[in-house]
Amino acid sequence: MCGFRSPPRLWGAWNRIAGTCAGGCARGHDVTLFAAGDSDWGGPVVPILPEHYDRSFPWYLWNGTPELTAHLDGAFAAVLPKLARGAFDVIHNNALHRFPPRFARRDRVAMVTSLHVPPFDVLHRAVAESAAPWSRFTVCSGPQLSAWWPGGDGSVASVVPNGIDPLDWPFQPRGNGEAVWMGRITPTKGAHLAAQAARQAGIPLTLYGTIEDRDYFETSLRPALGGIVRYGGHLVGRELAQAVGRASLLVFTPLWNEPFGLVAIEAMSCGLPVAATDMGAVCDVVGNAGCIATPNAGALADAMRRAINIPRHVPRARVMAQFTHARMLDAYEAQYTAARDGLSARLAYPAFPPHALRVTPEMPDQRTLA
């Protein structure tokens, strides 16, 4: 279940949701996706909204406003009763909304909630109040687990690393001596830092990605282009994988606490070592397949010069051992089983926190999720 279009058009991490649905079908599961009505993952869709809410309420304009909150609250309040009718063995919740986990805890519905982003206040409270043997949570990295459960008390939370299909990112035995960068071109992704470091390192760099922030591109990145640094446009699918596979190094420059870093494992699958900034889960993902630097051009340039000499079989082996789509699905299936088992366990469990439920005057017999 997710509250947006699946697969989304720009954000690679959310495409993993569509991949999980397809992978579940391939393993014999009967999968129904609850999402925006314009989703096109290839299987049945129950619309939470007719189309992605961003069409009516663009996130950059409406985030945090009463209008968008009411729009999403109404959509989830309408769809959750359909999940309580017992037609599904388990719900895999990928929505960043407070209602689903509280609903699962309250109505004893087996649910696994995957938290793809760092904690934010409203959802953090809902997660803390909704844990139960049948209401479980996953995060994609160790730093994410610490961020969501800083006290280390996440007894129903597990790390399930993101995974890719290595066939989509095939191994190439040799590179061309150049570096690549890929991602959304926006300040938090640090493309300008990659360009600066490449010049200092003397390593040619091609940047690939959609220009999400035009002002940033024009003021911070375009002046850095030219000579050994160029912008290669927005490539997707096989074309992007081929371009990445020809290179010898990925420069990965998050300037925020990246929850995972999917582009790193995509490039590593092709055999590229990684030079990266030390932010979020980068160290957990890259491991022995790269060199980590503080987020400044000089340190990153040094990391580039060192990382490019790592044998290509090292990053590929790390992906095959830890970050395949099959391993991710194995872990999710284990979580589904645990949530189902939690329903049948004869456990005395604290009641749902009373402050998270309220009775509305218009519907005196209906409990609503705050």
C-alpha cells in the first residue's frame, strides 16, 4: 500500500515498491496494490486517490498545509476499512501517513510498515504508538534504525536493505578510466561537489540525472561544466546501466542523511567502486567497495583517486552478497510471517494509547485515528 503513483516517475527508491509487488507475484503471492489510480505496475490496483496527489497539491507548494493534510486524511480514512475485512493475509504499508500503522495496531491487522525516509514528527509518534507483534516495521539501513528508535527499543523493527536485480545492472569487467555521477539534480544530492572534486582529482566526470531544481542547476552546476566535467542528460533503464557500466568510478555525494543510497548499489553491481561523502547510511552501503570522505571537494578528490583502484569484482561481490532483490524479498517474506504469527500469539499486550483515538460528534460510534 502506498499513497502515491507506483512506480513514480522520478524517485528511484519508490520504484522498489513496484518491484516488490512484481516479485511477490513471481513467488506465487496474490498481490493487490492500494495506491494512486494512475499507477501502472502491471497488476490490480485499488485507488486510494484517482491520481497522484501531487497533480492537485504539488508537494513543494502544499507540504504541511491543512488542505493537503485533509486531502490525504480523507483518502486513507476511506480506504482503510477495506483492509479490515479480512481479504488480505498481510498488508505491506509503504505510505508515509500516520493512519495505517495506528489502524493496524487498533484493529489487529497484520501489517509490515516500511519506513523509507528519516523520521518526521507526526509519523514518528504514530510509529512509536503502533508497535505490536502483528504491527511490524522495517528500515533500509542501520542508521535509519537508530534514527527511528534512538533508544534501541525497536523490538518489532528490522533492517531490510534495499535490493536490485543484478541483471538490470550487469557487471562489466573493465572501465574507461572515467567517473560517473547519477541522481536527481537538486542541492541535497551534491552534484556540484562531485564536479569540483573531479576537477581537483583530474578524473573526467559525466553527470546523469533529471534536473529537478532548475535554479540550482543554472547557478551551482552549469558554471562547473566544461572540460573534463560534462552533463550527460537524463538516462533511464538499460541506457543508463550501459553508460554507468562503461565508467570506472561512481561519485556519490549526498549532502543530507541519505537513508540508503540506491544509486551506489546500482553502480556497484556494474563493478564500479565508489567515492562518497560520509552522510547517512553511505558507510553501511559502500563498505569495502569504496572510499568515504568528509563533504568537501579536497577530501572527495582524494577519495576518488584511491577508490578508482579498487578491483571491480569487490563492489559486484558486495552487491551479490547483501543487496539483491531476491535477498530483499526473502527478508520481507520473513517479516510477513512474523506479523501473521503475531496475530495468533497469546500475548497480553498494552491497549492502544487512548490519546491516539478520539470520538467525533458526527460519528459517535466510530473511532477515528488522530
